[in-house]
Amino acid sequence: MARPDKRARQAIASTTDLYRVHVPLPWIRDLFGDASATAPYAGSAHAVLRRRVASLDLAPELVERLADDGNRAVGLLLAKRHQDAPADLLLRVALDGAGYLESR
């Protein structure tokens, strides 16, 4: 499957339910085999792509950038996968998981 152009990608509707499993399309799986290709997608408009980036081994500057993402699943994946995740992110994830945050 070929990668769609940028306009077509932005037109794709997607749900960002925290607990929904998203299986990446083949072009995404191929792309994320290359660590140097991940940085541009850390700022993607699609949370599914940002989630995928957050689940990979990342440079510290990408971890910092994604820590302020605002998407709960991105934060959860960062906290789970990265030992160098910022302390405030870890606190937000812990409080959110305990039900103390109102951002649901």
C-alpha cells in the first residue's frame, strides 16, 4: 500500500479513544522501522501517529516534546516506555490512572 499524500492523510477521520487498539497501516509500519523518520511525526495532527512515535525508542528531545502532547495515550506510552520521561508527565499519568484528574 502506497503512502497517501498529505491532504489525503489529513482528511482521514480517526478516533482517539484511549483504550482502542490501533493497528498501523503497512506504510506506517515500514516508516517507523527507521529511527530517523520518527521526528516529523511527533508533531502530526493525528494522535494515532503520535502514539506510534511515543511507543518507540526516542531521543530525549522528542520525549520532552511529546510529554506536553495532551493526548492521554501518548503520555501513557511515554511514561511506560521511557525512563527519562519528565517527572510532571509521570505524575499526570499516575493521577489520571487513579481517577484524580478531570481531563476525561
